[in-house]
Amino acid sequence: MVSKKSKKWLLPAVLLLSASSHAELKIAVINAEQAILQSEEGKAKIEAIQAAVEADELKIQSLSDRIKALQEQLAKDAEVISAGEQQKIQKEIEDLNIDAQFELQKYQKKGNELQQDLMREMTPKLQAVLTDLIEVEGYDVVMPRAGLLYTNAKHNITRKVTEKLNEKQ
């Protein structure tokens, strides 16, 4: 039985083998995410995402700074403060750590959602550009770059796609 992973590479391999007996196949590879993120619109949207999460970053940094200050205070004053006061500071550090973890998870989730929204929004534009490029250039096969061990740079159309995305903006 052929595994799912093998099936993924079976079609391109069959196409390549059958092509050698006929005419040359025109093959291209693309890093779709890179094409989107390097386009002018993609860069602008990444800046907007960074601005949207900046307040969360500052909040996390503030919590981290407070934790560090309390830890330093505890280390410095350990010999002169009571055990009760030490426990109180330890509890405050624990509470701040919990808050920081929560804020970090919230920040990461928000960032991931915004990046997914960006990719979802830009994918139809990428598909349109890619379809036009396939038609104009006459590509027989366009494959994602991510799963390939090696490709000759002449087959990589990521830059062309990015340029076309910029033209369509």
C-alpha cells in the first residue's frame, strides 16, 4: 500500500518520468508564503499586525520587568526581611508569572490569527497572479518549494510572483 506521503510525491515523479520520453516539462517551484510576505501589500499588512500586537508586547515586557525587580529585591533583601514578607514577595512573583504566561499566550494567539487572516486574504490574489503567470510562461507543473530537497534557482518563480503581486496592487 502507498502511504499518503508517498502519494504526494508519486504524481510529480510520474510526470517527470513520462516527460523524459516526450517533450520537456516546464517546471516551476514557489514559496507562496514568501511571495506574499515580500510583496508591498504583505509588508504593509505585517506592519499593521506588528502595530496591533505592540500594546500586548509592552504589557508582557512590563510584567517581565516587575518580576525581575521583585526577584532582585528578594535576593538582595533576603537576610533582612521576615519569612512572611519573603512569602508575600514569592506569591506576588508567582501571580505575575501566571499573568505573564496568560498575556504571552493571548499575544501569540492574536498574532497567529492575524497572520492567518493575512494569508487567507492574500491567497486569492496569489492564485490569480499564479494562474496568469502559468498561462503566460506555459508552466506544466508548479510545486511548493517547502517539500523539495533541491531545486535549481532558475525554476524558482517566487520573485516573479511577488513582482506581479506588486503590479496588481
